Amino acid sequence: MHLFSIKHARTGLLAVCVVLALSAIAAGCGSSSSSSKVAAVGSGSGGSASGSESQSSGVAYAKAQVAKYTNLVTSFSPPGPALHGLKGKLAGKTVWYIPVFLQAPIFTADAQDIAQPLALAGASVHICDAGSNPSQASSCITEAVKSHAAAIVTDAMNDSFASSAYASAVAAKIPVVATDNDNSVGFPKSPLLTTVSIGTPQDARLAADWIIADSGGKADVLYAADNSNDGVIEAAATKDEFTKYCPLCKFTSVTFGDLTVQQLPTAISSAMVRDPNINYVDGGYDAPSGIFALQGAKTVTGRHFTYVTSTGQPPGLERVAAGTQAADPGLDTDAAMWNTADALFRILTGAKPIASYTPALRVFTKSNVPSNSSDAAAYASGQWYTNGGFKAMYRKLWGL
């Protein structure tokens, strides 16, 4: 998940977002926009289809996806074979958790959530905040190596963020799990290191699906695209979903840099003025881009638009509850951290790594938004997303 998916509640939200923007990791300034009529490619059958047929099948697909992910997740399947010999591997040892920016509530929640499965294995967690700074991230990993950490879990830090430090950890024979990573390029090729996706591209696709379904396949969409590593991946997933399933949609993207997110309102409003037919705005992440994109869209007088973001955290869900946002697909960080622990346990036991884990996704609208949408503890607990059944499944799988 991206660095800036936040926040606990309305109070102080804007101030936190500004802090995050100023301390962001991505390079680049200003913003740019591009638009296109997305091409009709059918519904995945491999054959060609007329525009109307493709539109109809695309809308049907989008509606099915939204329906599939509307309810609480209550069914879980083991991601792979049961593990053997895990007991004692981490007893009395310390695992270092290194998030890209601990002050963002998503990583505060992750720090709590990763501690639970590690405690089952007898390990304690030491947290070292990378502070959205590559030098600080490298220092954290280096300190973990010097402290003879039993393992290292990084969060939302690709290889280029701390390349030499990652290599030194692997050279020191310390197991490393780089979670919240959909780009494995550059990481050392070693059985001691694995990357884990928590499902953010799928989450972004669900936002596109909701728009396709709601518009009947005829949306004129403006999307706020972050130029960070994760942002590029999610923007590509969003556009691809429209390309595949909405041939009559128009897709315009406004690209911004994390360091210049405060310029996003102007970029959004300018794009809407250029295209008076834009009727859907996808602000990307709940915050801060979601906050700034909505701010910009609302300054265009006399315009009706439907607003969505993704990541399903308190800022977006509060807007859904208040009626200023229509939908907010999100994913459960609690389940994601148990998946991350499973990836680590497989390294420790020499088991074959899992190619991909199934994220716990849910699409929130006014009809199912939780009543405690501003409660950070409720968000961290995962209760908005699942019944927690994956925990018993994993305990059995791990023999703990």
C-alpha cells in the first residue's frame, strides 16, 4: 500500500496530510494530465466484440466484481501447504519491523497487526521508522543486521529505496520480507528474501469497477495518479480496468508528485474546466490525494460529479458516511500482516514461497459503511473487512 493511505479521523487530518506530503519519498514536481478514449478489448474471451457488446459485458463484469466484494469476508483458504518445524524458530528472538513512515496510520496499524502472529511464534517486534527517508531506511536495516535480528520485515519500501542495505541483510543471512510490494525488480535473488503484495492494484481496479457499474459503462473519468512506485502501478491497473471493461468511457489522468500534492487541487480543477463532461473523479488514495482531489473538484462551480477513492481507511469511509463520497474499496491490513508473517515463516522453515496471497477486499458505500468509520482501533483490528477467521486457519497451518 502506498505511503499516504491515511488517517484516523477528521480532526487534524489536513495537517497530517501536509506533513506526509512534505516528507514523501517520491521524486518529481508539478503535475501533468493525459486523456484517452479507452479501447474496446472485449471481456477477456480472446475474440473481438462490437463496442455495444463489449460495453454490455464490461458493465456486467464490473457489477459482478462490486457485488463479490460488498460483504464481510468470512471464508479463507490456506495459501499453501502446512508448515513443519516452525516451533522454536523464533522463540525469544526479535524481528525488526521497518515501515516507510510509521506516523501514517496504516503503518501504525501494520505494526500492531504484525506483532500478533509473530508473538504466536515466540518473537518480539522492534520497530524502526524509515521516516520516508532512504538514508534512514538504510540505517534501520543496517542496525537490524548489527543487532543480529532474527528477521526483518520492511513495509512499502522497494529495493531502490534501500538497495545496499537489503543486500547486506541477505549477505548476513537474515531473512527479509518486503511487504506491500508489487514490484520485485532489483531485490536480491535469494531464498532468504521474498516480496509480498497486499493487493493494492486489485483495490484500485475495484474503484474503476464501481464507476463502470454505476455509470452503465459511460463514464468520463478524472483520475489522480501518484508518480511514486506504488502510484504508477496502481494508476496502470486503474487505466487497464477501464480499457478492458469500459470501451465507451473516457479516462483522463492528472499526475502529481508526493512532494507537490498540495498543487493537486489546481490540477484537478483545471482538468475539469478543460473537459466539462467529466462526471466521475477518482482521487486515488483516501489521503492525502483523496482530500486534495476532492478539494479541487469542489471549486469548479456548477458541476455535478461522483467522487470515489480507494484503500478503505477512516478518511474515505468518513466521507462515504457523510455523503460526500460515493464509494471506497479497501483492503484489510490485519489480514495482510498475517499473510506477511506466513511468508516469513516459510522462509524460516525452508518451505516453498507463496506466489501470491489473496487479499481481504471490500467495497464500501453508504449502504454498508461501518458506523464507527472514524475509529482507528476498529480499522486496525480488521473488523470492517473480515470475521477474523483467517487467524484460526493460520494457527492450524503453522502448528502454533
